[in-house]
Amino acid sequence: MIAALVKTVSAIFIFTLVYEIFNPIVNGIRINIFGWNSFGYVWYVWLLCMLLDDYTYYWFHRQNHMVRFLWAAHIVHHSSDNFNLGTAVRNGWFTILYKPFFYVWIVMIGFPPEMLVVCLGIEALWQFQLHTKYIHKLGIIEKFINTHTMHQVHHAKNLEYMDKNHGGILNVFDRIFGTWKELDKKITIEYGVTKPPNSYNIWIILTHEYKNIWQDMKKSSNWRHKFMYAFAAPGWSHDGSTLTIKQVRKQIKQEALKIISDFNIEEILCENKENLVVEIFSETG
């Protein structure tokens, strides 16, 4: 609760400061430094601000999963093996250090800071109520709204589901940028993370991934490797001892293609087409 309050107050301070710098009052009118009047409170401006907020949330949330140093803060939200409203309020404290800077561009271009804060609040309320297993698919709105089953996918540690469904209220950005995944009832969901803190100590829960990053950075004396351990995707390693989700999926795909290829060759052999096989291998060297 205290962390959430500090985060909100900090965001309001940063947004207001930046808004005043980029939208000074000139002759009684607030003018954006890029040359247009700052935005007012007409209904369609609210809708536009909400859309920009949701777009920013998608990229903020996605980067929390793709940049390990950010993941170290966000992992707190995912490290529970439960999926309920309690998980919804289980958030890292250290996102306060960077979250406002993802959104600050919205006030830079002229949207009032209080409008953005309200939109952030609406986004947070929608995200809060998504954390339940008791609401099933919602029909036609699944085409464009991020729903409860989609967020179940997001919180799963199943390989099929990891790094999917980063959207806030809308799922259209996941669909556009290739990170959308529908819930498959044939897959039994496992919630949590692959490397949990295994502790109820709040400090360990908040900081264990930072410790893991530091330990990994010491594995190599190469400064580029150290940087990558902190800022590449989780799982990256300089020696291939651990893999990112993208690398794991690529490896599995390559292995599957090899199995399919081997199966086809065996099928050909079973059909007594040895001469054709010899011809194929002779052509490929």
C-alpha cells in the first residue's frame, strides 16, 4: 500500500514537472513547445489519452519481460504460483524508479497530467480484476479486449504461454506485434516463474533476481557479457548454459523439423525408394 502511494505521488510530481516545462502558459494560454495548444478536457481527448496510455502500457509491460533488469522488479508480480486478486496487488517496489518515464511522453505532447493519472488508474483497475480463474471466455469482446483467460495465459510458466499477452485493456497491440496467445484448454496451466525465490521473506522476494543478475555478471570478465546479463532478455548467457524463451522455442522448432525430416526419410526407406534417397543425399553433398 505504501509502495503504491509513493509510486502514485512520484508519478504525479514527474508528470506535472514535465508538463509545466513542455507546456508553458503564454499570454494566458497553455502552448506546447512543439507549436500547438495543449489539450483540454473534451471527451474525445480523454479517449485518445486512454488509448495512448494503453499503448504505452503494452510496451512498458513487454519490456518488463524482455529486459532482465526490469524483469527483476516485475518478477515479484509473477513469482506467486497462485492466480487470484492477491496476486494482482503483489507488485515490486522498484518499478517506481522507471515506470513514469515510459509514460512521460504523453504529458510532453500536451495531455494534462491529471488526465493521464486518471487513465493510469482506470488501467490499473482493469488489470486488478483480470486476476481470477472464475470468469471464462467473454464472447465477441475477446476480439479486442484483454480478458481474464488471456491474463491467465500471461501468468503461466508453460513454455507455450511465456511472454504472451502483455496488453492492458485492449489486446489489439498483442495481435499487431505478435505476442497474443489464446487460452488452450488442453494445456494445464502452471502459474509462477521457472526460478522462484522459494521464500516468504519479503526482502528476498523483492530482490532475489537482482542477486541472480549480479552472480551471472561475475561469470565473465567481458564487459559486454556483463551488460547483456543485466539488460538482455532473461535467460541470456554468454556460453549458452541458459537460454532465453525465444532461443528455447527456436531450438525446439529446429529439433522438431529434424524429427520430421528423419521421419520422412524413414518413410521413404520403408517404401523401398532407396535409389531416391541416394539421389537426394548425393545432390546435397
